Amino acid sequence: MTANTGNVDRMLRAMVGLVLIGLAMTGIVGAWGWIGIVPLATGAFGFCPLYSMLGINTCGVKP
């Protein structure tokens, strides 16, 4: 797994993931809010499988 998400992309993913999880925990949104685990994980690992399939790289460093 080579990193394919840049720093800004990773921070935005982590924030969105945390917000969705927080909303799910407080009951503001339904159980679908737990999908926030996906952007949180991709932000933490710096790798997005969908980006790999589509050939997108926001990392800035060529593999």
C-alpha cells in the first residue's frame, strides 16, 4: 500500500469521519453515521483503495 492521499486530503477525511461518528454516537443521525469509520481509516492510513482503482494521487509524491 503506497500512500496516495495528501496531507490536506487526510485531514479532511479524518475530520469528516470524526464528525459522522460523533453524530452517530449522539443519535443526531441514524446508524449510517458509523460509515465515518471509512474516511477516518483512509485518513489515518493515507491510502484510499478507490483512489488506486481510479488512478488518483493527491499525495504530491510520484510513486
